Amino acid sequence: MISANALNWIFTLVTSVSFSFIGILVPNLYKQTKAPRPHNRHKFLNEFLARHQLTYITFFIAVTLTAEFKPGFEWEKRLSGLAIAIALASYFIGVYFTIHQDDLFISHGCQESGTCAKNISFGDLFSFCWINLFTALFLLCISLAVSVSIK
């Protein structure tokens, strides 16, 4: 059974990820109105998947410092350092890929600025952001597993 406190932690995680989304979206929209870039939605998705991973670091630190775990799940608190390291490494790797994401569009024929009329297929989108998608889902699953272990 999921405790009320565990639901509060899940709500905190969802809220944090939502604010991370807004924090990345607003400057992106302002930049897009000033100097449009091709395939902004695809690039934004990749950037969000990479940069929101800082949220998990804060989440794991907060849970480690304040949460009380159900009996038999105290070991999760001891592994929080590993979860924080994974989230930090995922952030660094993800941001690296977002910085170099424009290189993936060179063969596509996009200009550096403006819009591009060529469509990006779902397969191309997946190959473009699979690393950030995988690490984001992995960290989300770990966070949810930790949350349901809280008293």
C-alpha cells in the first residue's frame, strides 16, 4: 500500500519536473521568437529530457535527508549516493548531446536558423533523443520506487 507521505513525495517529484519543464520552455519560446531554429520542438524535447535530470538530484537528496522508509527498505537510503551520481552523470551526458544535437541535422540539410520544411520521422526523433529518454525514464522509475518505499 502506498502511504500518504509517499504520495506527497510523488507529488513533489511531479511538481519539480513540471517546474523544470516551464523553466526550460519559457527561455526557449523567447529565443524562438527572436531567432527561430529549425526543428525546435524536437530539440526542445531533447533539451528538456537532458536538463530536467537535475530535478532527480534534488529529489534524492531531499528524500535521503528527510524521509523515513518502511521497514526493510532502509537500504534505499544508503544507495541514494549512487542514485545521485547516476543522475549527475546522466545530466552531464545529456547536456553534452544537446550541445552537439545540431550536428545530427547536417545530413538533413537544415540551415542554422529559420525553419525547415523537411519532416523528422518518429524513428529519427527516437534515434536523436534515445539516450536522454532512456536516462529520464530510468531515473523516473528509481524515483517512483523510492517514493513508494517511504512510510
